[in-house]
Amino acid sequence: MGDVGRLLDWSQRLSPGLIGFALAHIAFRGQRTDDLKTAQAPDALFEPMSGYECINGTSTTSRCPACLTG
């Protein structure tokens, strides 16, 4: 679990109602868009999109220094 996950877990223990409110009003809204997709636009609902079915790179070279981990 990353730093954001740890912070969210700690916040959920401290004030579940506040985190629920924040996620309902901030997190979900940030994932929505007013842009309409065409019928031909690709999606990954039932299977991976072509070119996105694998992961490239390593986790050791892309890690950021953690401020909450000891």
C-alpha cells in the first residue's frame, strides 16, 4: 500500500463520515466528464484494449520517496 492508501486508511479510522463525504463529492466527480464517446470509441469493459494488455518498466525505477513510510 502506498502513502495515499495509508493516509486514507488512517483518515477512515479517524472520521469515516468525513472520508465518505469527501469521496462522494470530490473523488467521484473527478472521474466524470461531459465529453461524449462515439459508438466506435474503444473501451476496456469486457477485454483489454489493444496495446494496453501488458505493463512495461519496473517498479524499482519509478518509485517515489515515501514521506509516511519509515
